[in-house]
Amino acid sequence: MPLPLALTLGEPAGIGPDITFLAWRRRAELELPPFYILADPAFLRRRAERIAPPVPLVVVEPAAAGAAFNTALPVVDIGVAVTAEPGRPDSTSAPAALAAIRRAVADVGAGSASAVVTNPVAKNILYRSGFTEPGHTEYLAKLAEDLTGARVHPVMMLWSPELAVVPVTIHLPLKEVVTTLSTGLIVETGRVVARDLRQRFGIAQPRLAVAGLNPHAGEGGTLGEEDIAIVGPAVERLKADGIDVRGPLPADTLFHEAARASYDAALAMYHDQALIPIKTLAFDHAVNVTLGLPFVRTSPDHGTAFDIAGTGRADPSSLIAAIRLAARLAKAGTRPLALHA
């Protein structure tokens, strides 16, 4: 029996528990791989009663999750009591969300789970609790470094059958993008993307397209020098590494159907340049994949949706896609944690 996936609780007041229940209900229909959720069992039982008919739960350790999966949703106790109600985060929200993430990474590191799938968190709730990392991706990188003792460069890729796109800078105000963006950052990101497309996705010679920062990729310097001074040299260095890469390319013509057929992943220079096209093309089934980690991590590409939490109306499509992709990438195999750079 394959190792189960470790699924985190996410923000308990959000839709994470709901979409987990809905995904589990479709396990047979969709032939989903076994997974367990890391949570407070008492909290999950209360939430499950809101989703008619209630989902049966069983508290297990990871080793027993696969055998239990067909008849009940396996729950691994994180040891943190949760009192948050749907749509109303409270003081237990952040400790529970973070405990679930830590345990998921520990389980993968111990060989008890094959991959990590994370339900959505509310970063503002985490920040109020004293959380200092910019987001999920950076926190997972810190946990990976603590686990292995090796530096990692995490890369957020949004993946769907229609498009795979990587924002080189992520959660930054636009005014900080230009001062943060560098040739070295683009090069390191491109190397991670090319490597993981080979090792995890099985693409022998990945093709990368690099978007320009400015309109029309700077129009030869008349609309900004950054594409000449920063982006262009990064593309040349990636080419020198033997990577099949083109750019800088105008972002406004990079995402139509014919253009997408010419590359396997696009590198965008900032958050919305990447997320607007993929959320337009694949809003319900895009998956957030963290590249560069010594383990597989995927997540739904949406937020906590406090307004519909606990109603049973949330769409589990993106979580189902994340579960399927995590199983596929984990099956492709990874090196032992301590050896994976």
C-alpha cells in the first residue's frame, strides 16, 4: 500500500475542513489516493456535523491511515484544541494551522507520508499571532532546512493542464518588486524550475519562457531599463546552463493558447503577472506547487472563503487536483531528504 498523503488543516475557520470532507466523499468515484488530515478530532467532528450527511472520522496514526481510508476519513491528532467557528477565526486558529504544517513535514521526513498537501491559511491571522514568515512557502522552506540542515530555495509554481507559471517575486507591494528583482534571483528560480520539471514532472528538456517586467518587455529600453539590465542577463545565464529558455518576452502576448504551446512553464516577474492568467484559465482546478523543497508539497490555489465556511457549498475541485498532483509527483520519486539539494 502506498504511503498516504499528509493533509493539513489550514485555517480552521475557513473552508479547509469542508473541502477535505467533500474530497473524501468522492474518493471512490475519482479513485483518490489515501490521505489523512492533521487536526483536532473534536473540532473536526463538530464541523462534520454541519456537512450533511456527516462524514465518518477515525483517529489514527499515519501508518493506519491507508487501511482506514475507504470507510472513514483518517484524522491524526495535532494535540491543539480548536474552538474557531466557521468564518470566525480565534486565538486557536494560528497555533492549530502551524502545528498541522509542522507535523505534516515531520511525517514526510520520518517516511510516514509521501507528500504534504496544505489547506488554505489566512496570513493575516498568522501574523497577528507573531508569525514572521511571509507565507506558507517560506515557512515550509524553513522547516525543510531545519529538517535537513541544507539551504533550500523555495519556488512557488501555479500548475494546471492549461498553464504552469512561476512568480519570481511573490508577496510584495509593486513598488518593492523593482528593488527586489535581480538577475541572480531570476537565475536561481529558473534553475529550480528546470530541475524540478525534469525530476518531478518527468519533462526531459523543460522549455521556459521568461516574461519581461515592463510593458512590451521594456520596448528596447524606452519603457524601462530593467529588462535589459536585469532580465536579459538572467536569460543568457540560464542558456549557458543548457536550459531551453527564451525572454524577456512581452507578458501581454505570453499567455494565449498558441504561446502556451511553446513552453512548459513561464517565469513571471511579480505576483499578479503570474496569477491573473492562471486564475483566468484554471480558476477551479489550478494547484499551488512548491518547487525546490526536499519533499512534494501542493495546495489548492484559493483562499479560506470565510463567507461560505461550514455551509457545504465550497468547491473541492482545486483540493482534489492538489491531492492528485501530489500523489503523481510523489510517485515519480524523490531523493532522501538529507541528500536532496
